[in-house]
Amino acid sequence: MKYPRSQKYDTPELMGKIMGPNPVKLEEELLLGHRIPAGATVCDLGSGQGLTSVFLAKEYGFTVYAADLWSDPEENRRFFREMGIPDDRIIPVKADATALPFPEEFFDAVVSTDSYNYFGRDPAFLDSKLLPFVKKGGYLYIAVPGMKRDCHDCLPPELLLSWTPEQLDYLHDVTYWKNIVSQSRQAEVVSVEEMESNEEVWADWLRQENEYAVGDRKAMEAGGGKYLNFIAIVLRKKG
Ligand SMILES: C[S@@+](CC[C@H](N)C(=O)[O-])C[C@H]1O[C@@H](n2cnc3c(N)ncnc32)[C@H](O)[C@@H]1O
């Protein structure tokens, strides 16, 4: 696919902010034909160093809460200012997705890229920890790194060149994720599908020189990519 919006973010400085396979391209694919209303207040859940939050604010006009556990919100705030974004358009928040510090039904939508697999594998997470903060009828757009087919009982040696079995347990297939999200009583499952952008986003990531990207190269150069994909999950809060 073509990435007219993400192309603008393809600079060494901005790519230096990514923490995995190119999240802006993933988000561009994820949001094709999206149903989030104009001017929406959106939670970028697991926003990392904030590049996806900038993308959501600048390219889609949303007001964004950049919620993340590991990154420093003050560093992210500096980045948002450098990008010329007013303080009331992206609000960085240090937050654990399992204990979010927001009022009930605060968000029109949630967008989460390359993060949900860390906290969303518990089927109870959606109804008890996340959906309370989403307005009725609000959409959730989620992109997770996954596997073409779950193979945790016989892990391919190529993947073990870069990742431990525990790390690989964060990756699952479409069937697994359908089963997790369909257990929600409050969310309608709109779609759970393999994404197109896999090769493109991995190539952007493996070009980076940080230690994580360099570590991931071993598995990918050995052909491990044939077992991996990205999965787009779209949900709507009932109501
Ligand atoms: C691989 S990084 C991706 C970051 C960003 N979305 C990107 O693609 O550049 C995963 C992110 O998930 C976040 N994360 C992991 N567990 C979390 C939790 N329990 N609550 C909030 N964020 C979490 C981490 O802080 C980290 O920034």
C-alpha cells in the first residue's frame, strides 16, 4: 500500500523515536476508512516516545492523550512542542493501561499501536480496565505484532535467535486475538485481520541502529519474518 501521510515522518530524527516496526505506517493502514469523529478526544494507548501521538494530532486533527508506562512524559512534552503542537492538543500522561487515570467515558476512541499485546492478553482487560473510559459507541483501533499461526509449542529456531519464549508469548495469531476480544460483553468485534504493512514496517525498523533493532535483525535475517505479521483489531463499545 501507499503511505501518503506516513512518508512525511520518514526522517532520521523522527524514525529515531520509533520503538518497533514503523508505527506511523501501521497506524495509517489501521485508520484507513476509520469511524472516529472529527475533533475527537483519543487515547494513544502505549504511545511510547510519542511519534504516533503527533501523527494522530497532525494528520487526523484529534486531541490526543499520549498514555504510556515506560516513557518520560516530560521528554514527550518537549518533543510535542518541538513539533509545534499546542499543549492542549497532545497531553502526555504516565499511565499503566491496567489502572488508567481518566474519568469514565472520557474518550471518543482509543488507538493503540504495537503495545496492546503487553497488557491486553487478559480477556478481562477490555471490560474491566479499558472500556469504562470509552464513550458508548466509541471505537478502538488496535495494531499488534503477531504470528501468522501460533507455534508456541514448537518455536522456530530462527525466532529464538532474537527472542526468548517468554518474549514470543506476546505474539499470537488472528484466531487467538478473536478469542480474546470476543469474550468482552461490552465490545462489538468489528474486525480482526492480518495487516498488509508487515514487510514495509519491519524494513523501516531494521534500518535503525539502536540496540533493540540490531538485536531483532538476527531473527529477521535468518528468515524469521515468515512466521510474523501484524494484526488489526477494530472494536466498538456497545451502547
Ligand atoms: C514496543 S513499544 C511501542 C511504542 C509506540 N507505540 C511505538 O510504536 O513506537 C511498547 C509500548 O508499550 C508500553 N506499555 C507496555 N506495557 C504498558 C502498560 N501496562 N501500560 C501502558 N503502556 C504500556 C510501553 O511503555 C512502550 O512504550
